[in-house]
Amino acid sequence: MVLTPVRDEEVATIVTTLEMRTRPPLRPLPPSPLRLVAWDRPSVEKYRALFRRVGAPWLWFSRLVMADVQVLQIIHDPKVAIFAAVDHAGIEVGMLELDFRESGQCEISYFALIPELAGKGLGRWLMAEALARAWVKDIERVWVHTCTLDHPSALNFYRAQGFVAIKRTVETFPDPRLSGHLPPDAAPHIPLLSRR
């Protein structure tokens, strides 16, 4: 067994890629007090606000460190579909992003609800919505990735929805709490080892 050191100012995670090669059978949509709202060409600020709200607890950082123009190239691409899960008061409490830019495939790029909604069955509803929208004409593969920084149940959740794990990789990156892209108290379950 080999332990690989990680610099104090970095975070390491094991990323698992999962895929679904066959459209799941149709079944009733799970009930939900939430509704899914399509976001057509959202502003960078609006997009990043929701990205932070749902992703900060898990150290989501990728779209926070990109230049605005790079984010806009993705979120305004006609082959990328972005949705907000909205509660009865109109508050955005979840996010779904589907990426169809690779022919024959749909990547569930981002899939999350705020942590306060965990354990209420709403993830099943959001996944049912995701799969209904992902499996469109000419799609042969729907895939997603999760990592050891995500909710502890994420991997088993995806497997229970019919995804099969196909690859594991290790990712290291500068801790976004140290750069100021996320607050120091984000993801308290992940130790912050170095302070600048």
C-alpha cells in the first residue's frame, strides 16, 4: 500500500465515473413539492449564485475559478441545458445541468439539492427529471461522476438509479477556500490544512 502525500494547500479526492447505456423503463415521476425551471442563457452571476448555494458544502469550485467568458461559453451553449429546482416560495434550492455537446451522449454535469433537503426523497425526483430529459433521440449513453467530497450517499444513490461505475481517478486541486472562491467554513467535513 502506498500513501501519496497531498500538499497542505490542496485537496485530493477519488472521482468515480458512472454510466447508463440503456434508457430505464418509464415509471411514474416521484412526488415533489419542488418544480424544475429551465434557465435559458442565465447570467454568470445568477448561475454562480446557485452553483455556490448547492455546491459549496461539497467544495464545488470549477465554475467559480473559470473566467466569466468561459462559463458563458458553456452555460449559453445550445447543447447545454440548465435547470433550477424551485420551492413553493420561488427559492432556488437545487440545480441540474445536462451537457449534450458530445454526440450520442448526455453528461449530467451538475446535480444537487441544498443539504437541508437530503433524506427527503427529492433526489429521486430530481434524478427522474434528469433522466427524462437526458434520454432524448440519438442518446446512447448518459453518464455522471461523483467523488469522495460529495455527499456520502451519492455513489450508492447513482448506482441505485441504474448507473454502473466504470472508472476511478484521483483528482487534486488547490483548496478553493484558500483562494477565496469559497468561504473558509465551506465543507467543514473536509479539513482546511493551510491558511494564507
